[in-house]
Amino acid sequence: MNKILEISALTKAYNRGKPNEVQVLRGLDLTVQAGEVVALVAPSGAGKSTLLHIAGLLDTADGGRIAICGEDMTAAPDRRRTAVRRNQVGFVYQFHHLLPEFSALENIVLPQLANGVPQAQARRRAMELLASVDVADRADHRPAQLSGGQQQRVAFCRALANAPRLLLADEPTGNLDSQTSDVVFSALMGLVRGTGMAAVVATHNLDLAARMDRVVRLDQGQVA
């Protein structure tokens, strides 16, 4: 299998050199293969979001190595990090962060247009993604006209708009009731399985975590 995400000896601290320094990651190692869905489980404040931000090139580590799709990003310049983040990484958060003034369809089309995809092609892909999670009939609705579960499924589609190789999800069902959470999670798994990407999903829901390929637990800044 192809290694999509490779992290080794990763360290990260906040307030470095100060009396209130907090060491969040302490030499963490993690590898995720293509087609693999990994659950990231840890108590609040244990570094899950920090790890996802570094893995997605939104933040930098103090030490260690990170590679995406075999490319070492540890010391890559900002322009290259931005390009890889835009083309290879998709993000889903606990809150959907959809643009309220645009329809579900437009929310998925816009990232593609920003990446140079022709509008007609972008609209076709957006509709295909919406259909894959059973919300194609809501394509013309704005986020405020969608249920919480529908909004989050649209957010998944937006994250996959540019066909990333790595999906990072931070508590993607945290704001949903258990029944809706199950529907949304099933949609997420279907999207990942259908594309062969790698996914890391931070969650407090141990039932959902158990349905993923592997559970990774963070303990004192390392993989337990």
C-alpha cells in the first residue's frame, strides 16, 4: 500500500522557553496508508487538533519529519506547502463552516474554481459528490435551509472537491445527535472507500472509532 501520511519524531510545544510552556507532542510517530481510515482518540487538550493542523500543513512542528504522498514537507517553502495543502489535503471540522450566502452546490464548486477547474466540470463533480451522500435534491439550498446532518455531508463533499489524497476530520459528528451522526459517518466512510484516499478522524465517539480500520490513542504527546 502507498503511504499517504508519514510523521516521525514530531514535537510541538506552546509558549516555548517560558515558565508556562506546554509540551503537546513528544516525538510522535504515525503512518497512514492509502485506503485506510484511522480514528484518533484522546481526551480534550491532548493534542488531537494540533496533530491534525500539523498533518494538514496548517501549522508547523518544532521538530520531527512530515511527508505527504512521499514528499517531505518538513522544510518546504510556504508556496509549496500551500499547493500541497490545496491539492492533496481535505479538511472537515466539527462545525461545517459552509459559506452561508452560497448554495450547497456552489460551496462545492468554489474550491474547484479556485483550483482552475472549468465551471461546467466543477458543477458536474459537485453534483456527483452530493448524490453520493444523498443530498443532491438539496443542491440549490443554502446552508440555513439544510439540517445539521445535511450541512455536514455537504462539508464532506466540499473537502473532497479537489480529490485530495488525505482527509483530516476533527470531530466531524460532534455537533450531531447519535442517529444523524451514524448517517453522516456512513456517508464519510462511503466517500473515503470510494476514492481510496487516507483519512484521519479525531473523535470522542468510541463506537464510531471502533468502525474504522485502526484506532490511534494519544497519551502524553505520543501514540499509545
